[in-house]
Amino acid sequence: MQNKCVPYWPEEKTSKDFGKYVVSCESELEATDYKVRLLKIAPVNQAKLSHPIWHYQYLSWPDHGVPQEPGGVLSFLTQVNTKQAEYPDAGPMIIHCSAGIGRTGTILVIDMIIETIDTLGLDCDIDISKYIQMVREQRSGMVQTEAQYKFIYLAVSEYIQTTKAKENASKNHSAADFNVRQRL
């Protein structure tokens, strides 16, 4: 099997020189489907000028395929976006897979649609093919396979269902609290 993407980060608690910069891996946490690393980058011999980099590596997505179910990807995106929100001035995140088009395009489209739903609400219009076309205008070949296309639909559908269930549970909980307060 060909190794398409070698680790470009140092192992935990080690550093690696990259020309004018030093990258160190401060910590590494393992979740079910992914790893999270806290990297620090600094100019050589200027550790005080270091910047944190949160590196999320999704491990359960086969090359040219899709995960068995979208729950892990949706959970991963929630974690990534929560961390991104902690750094409002950090700029955009960088997303890549080995070729940078199939899995990358799929995760980008799912993330873009989730952001639209979170911004405009569950009743907003969603045209998945337009989102795919939008990312393909930026990089040719994004979302490579029919399976990846279908996975986007499956992930968006699960996200909508899960969000509706959470909203209903919240409403039911609020109504129950109101009823208890009324009796007191």
C-alpha cells in the first residue's frame, strides 16, 4: 500500500525544525474516530513568539470511500468548530486529505451546510448540488465519488434530525419546568 500522506508533525513531546521555524507537539488526545494535537510553532530560537495550532486528524474515513455512518463525522465537526470559535481572530482553518479533493470536499460541504442551518434555521432552503459546485469552483474535483455525494445527504439529514430532536427535548423540558412552577 502506498503511503499518501506521511505525518508532517512531530511526535508528542518532541520538536521538529522546518527551516526558519520549530514545531513542537505539546499534547495528543485520542478520541474514538480522531486525534487532537496541540502543536506550537515558533521562529527558531524564539520560543516566546510561539503560536498554538490545534491539529485534528480524523482516522475513520477510508480513501475513496465514506465512513459507515455520519455520526462520528458530525461529532468531529462539532469539536473542530467549537475549538475554532474559541479563537475568533485565528483566521480560516486548513482542511486536507491525501489528494485534497474527495474527503476534503465532502467535509467542507457538510460543514458549510451545517453552518447555514445553524445560521438560518432548520427551515432554510438547502441545495446540496450548489454547495458542491461552489467548492468545485475553488478546486476542481471536490467530492469525487457517488458514495461521498450520498454521504453528504446522509450527514445533513442526520444533523437535521438530531437538531430537531434536541429542540423538541428542550421544549418538552421547558414545558415540564413551567408546569412544575405553575403547581408550586
